[in-house]
Amino acid sequence: METNGQVNGLKSKKKDNGDGKDNLWSAILEEVQNQGNTKLPSNKNVLVLGDNETGKTTLIAKLQGVEDPKKGSALEYAYIDVRDEYRDDHTRLSVWVLDGDPGHKNLLKFALNTETFPHTLVILTVAMTTPWGIMDQLHTWAAALGDHIEKLGLTPEQKHQSLKQQVQKWLRYTEPGDELEPASSPMKRSSRNLSDDLDSDDEDNTLPEKVLTTNLGLDIVVVVTKTDYMSTLEKEHDYRDEHFDFMQQWIRRFCLQYGAALFYTSAKEDKNCDLLYKYLTHRIYGLPFRTPALIVEKDAVLIPAGWDSMKKISILHENIQSCTPDDYYRNIIVQPATRKSGGLREAEITSEDEQTFLQRQQSALLAGAAAPRADSPLRTAQRTAAQLDGTKIGMGGGTPGNEGVLANFFNSLLYKKTGSPGARADVSPGAVSAAASYAGRVRQVYSRKAGRSRPAALPHDFPLTRYERLSAILHTSIKGILLKNAYRFREM
């Protein structure tokens, strides 16, 4: 019996030891399961607001990894695939893009309502292609967002909680690299969402100067798109670093007021797009973001929410010399005057009614006169341009007064309507003698150049001006007419 009792006691001790090991492993597995059981939530949203042509659709397509974005209208819906590489988890982040037309602001109720308010991050987009309108656009959309939030009907408790979370997120920002310190750090927490474990430790702490003076209770990211256009502003509009610093300090003031982060991006040159994606997943899902603030490159600025202050902004004031930092934004960043093209427009030509034209032609034919011909504006312009100026025709020395006579004679031949009944050329003796004298001199010049002792006929390829060749032709024609008339008189 003792033997059996000893055996049974040994078995019971082994069983107890086995249960202890099982409990230990169960505790370890349960702890690991509890730490890794938090899945990425699927109810998170991003709302994108901004004017038209500020690159909203292109920006979201870049975050999605889509090369050929397709622009929609009114209120667009898209999603971004989010993957947690550390825990092999993934989800979809919903994205709502509102059209820049102010008439579509009433569609905000479908993207931002009482249920989605605690789970929404807002992106305000402005473009560097229109720098003069940046501040007006930011204030306009921030005011529209504030008005919409007021109409949501949030309970006082919901409002207080959302405002409190924004204050604590700002105060709890820690520089990357400082998270190993004992101070509370977003990077050090095991929570997925930064707002899940926010407590009242920072409730008594005061915010820095001009920070979150307008607290909407939402995470806001200001994105300045198309920063590659800065080089064009420098070349075509004479922008300098002073202008860009003036713009940046005003934008950063706005971000302080609303507790927003700031990103300068360029989808064309792929600047800060990847960092923007990581920052969004950090603010929404609590994933790590270890990139510090970037303010050295003027076209790739990155300022996380909680980093900036008025003291840091004042560093930009040292480079602002031609104006003061408090000057009105639109007085310094002025919109260039637009040049209206098409100042020299062709005269409009209206066609004559067909029946009126035919009646006029019929009346002229019945009267026995030549059919009248309507003058065309184009023909009139050509005729005016082709008029000969007798004072500019060089007749050479010793022939004063012949220039005007010869020019008038040329004009009468050029624009005299031939073929009409009774039409004949009026050849004055002065014109005949001037043409003959001029043609004779041309022939003498050619004969001397050709090495001939007596004047010869001009070859076809002899380099003559238009007036010289016309004079030679007229001389021959007039000589033939005179000989023909002489034969007629001799016959009479």
C-alpha cells in the first residue's frame, strides 16, 4: 500500500509540475496574443479638401501607387492599402476627395459625420503653381470644415474629448531618437493608435504661443503640392529665396493655429510622397515614423505636428529683407497680370446676300454696262500695300520731275481694268519720253558691262529690278504702238 501511495504521490507531483508548466506557457501565449491581437482598424478615413488644380487626385494616386490617375467629380472615393510589416497585417484606408467647386461643400456630410468624426484625418491641399492664393485657400477650406463640424451635432463630451486629444498629441510629440528616454514617447508605446492611451497627464500643461488657437478636434495635414514649379517661379516671375521664406512662414503660422503638420510634395519629382504615406499611417494607426523635421530644402519641407513653434519660425525672418514678416500676404506675393492674346484680330468679312448680288448683276447687264464687282477687304488691303510711291523710284541724276510721271504711268497700267468697252491707256508724251530715256540708260549700262561698243538688247536673265524691267518692256511696247499709229496716219 505504501508503494502504491508513494507511486500515486509521485504521479500527483508530476501532474502538479506539468500543470505549472502549462500555466506558464499559457500565460506567455496569452500575453503575446494580447499584445498582437490588435488588428489594424478598417474604419479609418482621410478627407482631402482643396481648390481645383491643386493636385488632389494626383497626390492620392501617388499614395496608392497608381501611375495613371483618373479624375472624378463631386465627391470621389478611393482607398489606400496599408500594411504593417512588423505584424504581417494589412487593411484599407478610405479616402474621400471633395471637388474644389464651392457648390459641392454640401457633400461633406457623406464623408464626415458623427460616426466617422473620431476616425478621420483631414488633408488640405494648395499648389505652388498659384502661390498668391495659398493663404486664402487654406483659410477658406478651414472655415468650411469648421462650419461643417459645428453642424454635426456632436455631444459636449465628444467635443471635449476630441479637443483634449489634439492638445495631448501636440504636447507629447518627441523627436526621433529621443524615444529611448524615460519621457513618454509615441514611438515607445505599444498602442496602435496614439489616441487610445491618451490620459490627463498633460491636461494642466499649457500650449506654446499661438498653438492650436483654432482647435477643430481633427488631425490636419497641410500639403503644398507641385513644388517643382518653384524653378519656374524663379525664372519667369523673378521669385527669390526671400519670397519662398515669406510664404513658408505664413503657412507654418497657419499650421500652428490649427495644430497641423506641413508637407511640401512633388508627384512629378517624387518628393516627400513616401514620407507623407508613412506619416499618415503613423497618425492614424500608430505605426512608427522616425523621420525628423526637414526644413533645409525649400521644395521638400516636412514639419510634423508638435515640432514647430514661433521661435523656430522666426529663423526665417532673418532672410526677409525687402518686407516685414507681418506684411499682408497678397501685397508681397502678387498675382501676375494676365496678358490677353488675340489683340490683332483680322477684320470680319460678311458675305453679301445671294439674291441681292444676283439682282445687282441683272440690273447692270440690262443697262448694258459692265457688271459691278464688289470690292473685297482683302483685295483693298493688297491694293493699298502695292501702291507705288513715285518719290522713292530712283531715276538717276539729270531727270528731275520724271519720277512722279513714270510712277503715275505704272500705276495706271497696273490697275487699269482691261477688257471693258471703250477702255484705252492714256499715254502722255512725258511718260513716253521718261520710259524711253530710262530704258536707254539701262541698255547702255548693260552694254558697258558686257564689253560691247553699242547698246544691245537685254537678256532674260539680266539682273534688273522690277521697275527697270518694266521700263524696258514699256519702251518696247510704246515704240510698237507709235510705229503702228504712224502707219495708220500714212494710210489715211
